[in-house]
Amino acid sequence: MIELIKAFQEMFAYDFMRNAFMAGTLAAVVSAIIGYFIVLRSQNFAGHALSHIAFAGAAGAGLVGLSPPTGQLVLTLLAAIGMGVMGERASKSDVAIGIMLAFSLGLGILFLHFYTNYAGQAMTILFGDLLGVSEKLIRTMIVYFIISLAGIAIIGKRLLFTSLEPELAEAKGISLRLISILFLMLVAIAIAEASQVVGILLVFTLLVGPAASALSCTHFFWSGMGLSLFIGILTVWIGIILAYFTNWPVTFWISTLSFFCYLCFRNIHMRIHRMPLYKNTTRTS
């Protein structure tokens, strides 16, 4: 026990580990909150497309003299606005989004072809480098964190209303298109935040994994949101600790933990629904 405490003390003595926990926590919180609404609104594929568009933005950043995070954010925001303007049906269309996703990947490869000096950073863009996060990047992530939470605080009630009852919300005078644009812009910011931790290819690990696990267990908003936050932060923290002690990639541990969390919560959900007491309750309710 004493040796374990000493190992943890040694771990937190390193600046890169403290930076990893800080960056991981910021990304986990934003991803869990935004991801909860993504799953609730069934916009998983739209978020997946935006993450691949972020790759093109990061790859093309060097061509115009921008940093990769800035390039990610700019292009993803533009794509989010475009998807929001097209409306709810377009943002949920597998065909339209699939074509956009493939084009953005091709565009990213073209940018890397023209800017060969940047090709070495492609692995970092795709798979993340949490243990190499700098203090400058953490400051940028804090800005993303504040903007994301402020945005959810402003549109949260209307976003929930339009997610659950879109027809009624529109009848009440709420613009579904405006809410969609604003929400997808927040998704773009969350992707820019989460990709610094797990990379663009595995960004869904934080965006969808915790939220899907929470929604498979409870359909109450606040308990679901709280559970999503808990799962997101816990998987990141445990993933960092396991990466430190095993020397395996952080992204592997985070994605693996998120996967098994979903399986466990899904299994619990199915077992509860099979219980005779639950069946009798639902029939009489």
C-alpha cells in the first residue's frame, strides 16, 4: 500500500502528467455534456462527420500558417454552420453526411500531400497525444471549455425542448434551424477539445461513449447527465493512470474503458427490463 502511494506521488510529480489530467478532465466534461445531447438528438453520424472534417482543418492549417487546433476549429465551425443551415433532416441524413465525410478525408490527405513537412504530425492529429499536451494548449482548451459551458447554459432549455418535442417547440415559436446551428457549433468546439486528448479518429470515445452508457441506464435528464459526466471523467483518469503504469497508449485505455462501460451498463439495462417486477410495473403504469 505504501509503495502504491509512493508510485502515485511520483506520477503527479511530473509536469506532463499533471497537464494530462488537466487536459483530460476539461475534454471529458465538455464531451460528456455535448455528447449527451448528440445521443439524445440522434446526431451521432453528424458528429462523426464533423470529426473527420476537423482532420482536414488540422492538416490544412500549415498551408495558411495556422496551428492545428485553430485549423480544426475554424473548418469544423464552418461545416457545422453549413449542416445547421441545411436543417435537421440534412444533418441526420446518412447519405449526405457520408459523402461530406469522405470528401473531408480526401481533402485532408491532399493538404498533407502539399505540406509534407507536416505529415509527421498526422499521427498526433489522428490518435491524439495526451501525455504531450503543453500548457499553451491547456489554456486554449480552457477557453473552449468556458465557451462550451456558456453556450449550453444559454440554449440548454430550448435545446432539450427541441430534442424531445421538436414539433411542439416549433409551434411555440422556437427556431429549430437556429438551435441546430448553435448546437452543431458547440459540437465543433467539443470535437476540437476532445481530439486533443484521443485524436480525431477516436473522438467518439469521449463524445458518445459516456453519454450512450448513461442513456442506456436512465432516461431522466439530470441523472443521465450526471452519470455521463462521471463515466467520462472516470474513464479518462483511469486511462491516464493505466497508461503511466503499463506504458501503453492512453487512447487505447480510454477507448477500451469506454467500450466496456457501455457493455456493462447495457447489460444492466437489459437485466432490469427482464425482471418480473419491472414488467408488472410497466404494465400497470
